[in-house]
Amino acid sequence: MTIDIATAGVRNVPSTTLFSARRSWAVNWDRSQAPAEAPRGPEPSEDFTATWELPQRLSSTCMARRVTRARLSAWGLPGETIDIAELLVSEVAGNALRHTHGPVQLSLSLADGLLRCEVEDADRNPPRLRDPGPDDERGRGLNILRQLACCWGAVPTFTGKVVWFELPADSKF
């Protein structure tokens, strides 16, 4: 399935934009900013890095799922990995779009056998795990993330936060 990202309303953003550069102080994602004595791994290939700015509306959650599935399929990831990544991107992007009012950016990268998904938003409040009751319709997203991702977290940025998760790119779940 091919998706025309322009008609979907999602703008592909170069990875060197100011939006992504703001978070380099929090963690060493921007390896060019790492101290010289720090061990440096290979830089991710541009072919295995993708970033989109999502329009601030709830329907962008659907767009995030679509571009995630399309990109991971193009990268040749297994169907089960794509299904889980699509679900988790939906949860994290949906939370950002539902609870913030600024720009939201989705980034995917594939390196060293790990798929890393990041959603950056303009809200400084960290995500909170909830203990929903059996009749609650919301509050399960981060619990799903905790169970399916091999690791996840939230990192403050100058203007908000990045919620990220990683999945093994080539293993069965």
C-alpha cells in the first residue's frame, strides 16, 4: 500500500530542523553534540530515519498510523513488528494530540536491530501510568506500551517532552 503523505496532511520534516535539535541536551540522540570522549556508534542512515510533523487535530492519530505502517513496510520489517509499532504509535501520538496544543512530531529510526519511535510535543507534563477500572474507557495506553515495547520513557525538552519506545526490529513477539 502506498500512501501519498501530502494528501494525508502529514508534512515530512527533515531531521535537522530546530524542532528535533531542541531535545539534544536531554539525551545524546544528536550524536554530533556528544562529548568527544563518549563512544560513538554509527550514524543512522538517512534511509532508516523518518520524521513528520502532525497537524494538531485528533484525526492525525490515524495519519500517524498510516505513515508508520507505510514506512516500516518500505524498510522491510516483519508484519508483527509493524502491527505492534502501529498500535504503540497510535497510543503515544494520540495522547500527544489529545492532551497538548502545540506542535507534535513523530520520528522513526532503525539502527542496530532496534526500531525507535519518538513523539515530541509541547507539553512539559510527563505521561502518567494509570490503573483503570474494568469499566473505564481510557487510561490503558501506557500500560500497553509498557507490556509491548522492550523499553520506553519520556524525556523533557526545552519546550515540552519526547515520549519514546523501542522494539526489536527483527524478532517475533
